[in-house]
Amino acid sequence: MSDSTVNAAEKLAEMFSGWKVEHEQLDATMLELFQWINDPLHASRPPYSMAAERLRGLLTQLRVHFAHEESLGEMLAASHGGATHEIKGVRQRVQSEHQTLGDRLEAIIDELVRGSKGSPSVSADRVSQRSFPENNLLPSNADDREGKESTLWGSILVQFNLFYDLLEQHEEQEEETVQWLRPSA
């Protein structure tokens, strides 16, 4: 085995170990955020600004993680002698999912920012219309802000919980793919 092959194998093993550590850290971050954002105490006084700040931190962590995953994908493809049709397909799917996950998280952050400024959002109005289909059930003017705030927070919780599930599914599927592509030791 040549030195370059050994170095490539060592680098791949190092990247794979780092990827596993990142996954564990990401799982811990996501679980803690899931528990925090779903705390029932937040319903009466939604922490829009703090939630936006925490999700921005998550977005940064995800972008770094996704970049590392994509680099790992390149190295795994190279370890198989190049990108086969199947490997290209997997890499394109993963890149598309990374983009979708980032976009969804950014949309949630945008909703949180609007909530922190007291601006009603489009999605909150849609949820409000579904939740209160009859005019006589709409909040009175005095309760309007509180009702919209509650509806907005509820909408954000639904969006975040869907994002959480989507990210969890993505990471599980990606782990299976990496195991499939990982060269045997």
C-alpha cells in the first residue's frame, strides 16, 4: 500500500470519526432545543428573540456539519474509485436535503424575528383562519395581539417540530448511506 493510499485512508478515518462526534453533538443540541422550545411555559410569553438567537446558532452548526458531510461524501466517492451513478445520486440527494433543511430553518427564524417585532406573519394568519373559521370565534380587538401571538407561537412550534423530525430522518438515512459507502477497515 502506497503512502498516499495510507494517508487518504487515515484522513478518511479521521473525518469519519469527526463526523460521528458532530452527529452526537448535533443530536444533543437538537434534543435540548426541542425540549426548550416545546416548554409549555413559553406559550403564555413566547421567547421569540431568544428562540431566534438559539436557532441561528443551530443553523450555523448545521451549515458546518453539512459542509463536513459533503467533504466526507467526496472522500468516500474517491475511496470507491470515483463517483458512480449511484454515488452521484446519493450526493445530489444529500445536497438537496441540506439546502431544504437550511431553508426551512431560516424560514422558522424569520417567523421568530417577525414575532419578536410584533408583526403578524402570513403563516400565523393562515393558521388563525383554520383555527377560527367562524368570525364570532376570532379574538376581540383587546385580545387580538395575544391571540395572534399565541397562534404565531403555535405555528412556529409546528414548523420546528416538523423540522426536527425531518432532520432526524435525514441524519438516520445519511448514517446508513455512510455506513454503506465506508470502506472496510
